[in-house]
Amino acid sequence: MERSSAVPDFSKPHILILGGTTEAATLARSLADGFSDRLALTTSLAGRTRAPGALPGQVRSGGFGGAEALADYLKDQRVAIVIDATHPFATQISANAVTACETASVPRLALSRAPWKVTPGDNWTYFDSVEAAAENLTQFGRRAFLTVGIQELAPFASLADIWFLVRLIDRPADLAPFSDFQAITGRGPFSVEGERELMESHKIDVLVSKASGGTATAAKLEAARLLGLPVVMVRRPPPPVGPVVHDVPAAIDWIIVRLGS
Ligand code: NAP
């Protein structure tokens, strides 16, 4: 586990953002811009991305060591509020945050992207897991644009009769056992035109996505609709218990009400 060496200013309410998402970074920047004289801010990252973007306030990196250790951290660091702005599919850290905040009596808010809604012309088929999506993929196409993230690649790697365009944030040293693929890197937000060109130039006939929601990666869905392509969609897990907001301004409003100013 890595930790940042800097210590937050304990004379101000200390906000911990569980991050690793565009929304978490936007929230950190908005809080720093508007409230840095009144708040101490720490963003926690899992430490998986090689070069995360710059963030204001303290940044710590690496797991806490489970829910109990997270509760100890909240007490040690006198955290006043936790904003769980992790990815909707990052269910373990969100569950840990629920338990830890209960243990340490710290208020917690989930900032979770608004789910995507099907619009006319969309051709989405939902599966409950990446494994089920992979098992059924050949029903939909043979040249797949795979956008499920590095941790979910394994179920697709053994599908020998499908060519993959694999998009990741960081390029891994090795994508074995994928045999027939091209790997590209990219970090949202993406444009509809860019996504359309990418899919057309690689003759993609199916898009594979997790139902992550939000705006940063939604352009691929519109591009798929414009191109008449099917989307194999992995269903989103339920949100953590407790209060949930879908955007940064609503999270800031919640923090202001909680802190009473
Ligand atoms: P996960 O399965 O829910 O968490 C696994 C473990 O990683 C947690 O138990 C925790 O370790 C550590 N961890 C996760 N997020 C952390 C954070 N923000 N700060 C400190 N420790 C963290 O998480 P995941 O799905 O692997 O996602 C890891 C990170 O990538 C998250 O921050 C998430 O926001 C981001 N992300 C995930 C996805 C996705 O599709 N899953 C997509 C984009 C970004 P300990 O138990 O040791 O504390």
C-alpha cells in the first residue's frame, strides 16, 4: 500500500473522495476551486492507472486493506465526509466504504454516473456478467470493439473466431492469450464522430460495453446507433445503499448541507 506523505489541514473539515473516475476528479477540482479555504481534501486512488491526471489536495494511492482498515483511516485522518465517486462496477470498495463509514460514524454519499437510457434505434442486449456477454458474443458479430476495461478481458481472450479492437486506458505489456486483436489506448471523453470513424475504419460489427453510464464514454453508443451496430451490454450492479447523486453539482450541494455552510 502506498500513502501520500502530506497531512491534511485538520483545522478544516476533511473530505475523502474515493476516486478513479472522471467524476471524482471533477468533484476534487470543483471543491478545490470553490472551497479550498474551508475544506481539506483527499482523493484516494486504487493505484491501477499508470499516470493518473493531476488532482488538487492530497492524493493517496493503493488499497486500504479492507473495510476495517478503511474505518481506521477515517478515524486517524479525522475524515468528516466520504464521497464514494468510484466507478459503478467497483463494487468491493463501495461495499467497504458502506461498512467503514458505519463503523467510524462518518456520513457517506455515493456519486454515481446516471445510468444510460435506451433511445430509439439502439440495439442493446443486456447480460448479467462479462462471462455471459463473452459466451454469447458470436451471436452478434465477428469484429468486436471491446471497451470493458483491463480487468474484464479474460473471458473474451479465448474466443478464437472473433477479431477484437481492445481499448484500454493504459497499454499492458502483454495482451496474451488474445490471438487476433489490435490494442489501442484512450481516455474519455470521446466524440461521436471519433468513435464512428474508429468503428468504421476497423469494420467493427459489434460493440461490447459495461453499462457504466455517464457522459465521458457515451459517444460510442451514439456512434453504434448511427452505424446500426448491436451493443452487447453488461448490466450494471445495484448502487451502494444510502444517498446517491448522479452529478458533481448535486454532490457539492449535499456536502454544503452536511457541513452546514
Ligand atoms: P473494486 O473491485 O471495487 O476494489 C478492489 C479493491 O481495490 C478494494 O477492496 C480496495 O482495496 C481497492 N480500491 C478500489 N478503489 C479504491 C480507491 N479509490 N482507493 C483505494 N483503494 C481502492 O475496484 P475495481 O473495480 O478494481 O476498481 C479500482 C479503481 O478503478 C476504482 O477506484 C474505480 O473507481 C476505478 N475504475 C474501475 C472501473 C471498473 O470498471 N471496475 C472502471 C474505471 C475506473 P482494499 O480492500 O485493500 O482497500
